[in-house]
Amino acid sequence: MTVLRPSSRIRRAVLPLALCAGLMTTLTACASDPDEGTNGVGKLEATAIEKKAQSAADAAKAVRLSGTLVSKGGTYKLNMRLKQDGASGSVTIKNSTFELLRVGDELFLKADAAFWEHEDPSSGESSGAPSSSGSGSGSDSSSESGGDSDAGSDAGSEAADKLDDMYVKVPQDDPSYKQLRGFTDMDLLLDGLIGLHGDVAKGDYDKIGGVRTINVRGGEDGEGGSLDVSLEGTPFPVRFARGGGAGVVVLSEWDKDFPLAEPAKGQTLDYGKQLPRG
């Protein structure tokens, strides 16, 4: 009988420990519920989550878009604040950065002298930026001076110096206007970024920039794009990865207004119906 007493004591001790362990597991599971304290979007089906995000973006009045986009024209790094009546920010391509400012239909471009001197106006489709003096000016100067390329280069440099860090008004008749305006068009950019392709499936919960998110993706392994949607407040899109490695952008500052005003006259150059090219 005395031999059994320790075993019975052990059994009596193990039982409450087991119950306690089970209770702790239950409490832990409850505490780690990924949807607790959220807007509830994470509980929806993938297609419903995507639709919620699109509706939120469509109704938004402003957003900041930053990241990289890859297209046939090259790789663009964007950092733009956008709203319905305008935008401001910067675009980088081929190690060249320029600023864009749009107020209504008025569009302004600001860049340093190196940008204006080396960008080629004929390559607007591939470079994504207007260009200036370089090739056009050099070609004209050579024909007039019997091939004096140094004279053309000097003229291009002088023109570029005048444009350095000035806001140059982009004429609406200039071929570059439509393309550059695309970088400042909130609806156009969002329509091209948020839509997923293929069968949509739910991904993982995450936290991006301190915001809790749920991921939805299109196609197999996200080939149709990957969208992270906020689980806090309005279900705005927080991050979008384009399929095929075609870029990743972060969307923030939704509905946060910002001031827009045309630059002062002393900071602006207006060349009429066409951008300067030499």
C-alpha cells in the first residue's frame, strides 16, 4: 500500500497540471486570433477582400504612392503624392531624377542641368521623361557649322544651365505631356495597380509600416499580382506587387490632404507649345 501512495500523489498532481496546460493553450489561441481588433476584412473570402480594397481606393481623395514599376519603357522609381486635382513628387529612371507638379491641367517639370543636357527627346517612350537639348540641338548645330559638334555641345550645356532647378511648364501640345501626366493621375495609376489577375486566393497576415494586413494574390504563386490590404480602419490597399517581378509599390497616407499651388513666376519657365530642346 505504501508503494502506491507516491504514484497516486503523482497522478493527483499531473491532472491539475494537464488541465492548467490545456487552459493556457486555449487562452493563447484566443489571444493570437489574427482578426481580433481588426476591421473584420480578414474573415472574408479573397474576392470580397479585393473588392473591398478596390472600393476603398476608388472613394479615396488622396494617397502617397512609392516604389518601383517595370514596363517596356524601363524601370521607374516613383514617390508621388496624388489627389484628384493634382499631384507632386519625383520620378527616377536610368539614374536620372526629375520632379513633377500638376495643378489641375497645368503640369510642371523640374530637374537639374544634367537631366536636360543628356535626355533625348526622341526617346520619350523608352525613358519616360521629356528631354531637352542634347540630340536635337547638336544635330542642328552640326549642319550649320560644318560639323562643329563642340559648338552644339556648348549650346546644349548653356541651355541646360538655364533650366537647372527651374519649373518648366509642360505644354499640353507637347508629346511628353500625356506620358508625364500619367505619373500624376491618381485614378490611372490606381486602376493599373490594384487589380489582380487569375483565380484569387488569400495569403498570409502581415504587418507593413506598422499596419496589420491580409494578403490576397492572383493566379498561381501570385503571378497575377499580390495585394496587401489594411486590417485597421478602412480596408485600403497597403502594398501591391505586380506579377512577374514587374515592381512593388507601397500605398500610404490615404485621404491625407496636401497643398498644391503653381510655382512662383520667378521659378517658372514657359516655352510655349513645346518643351525646350536646345
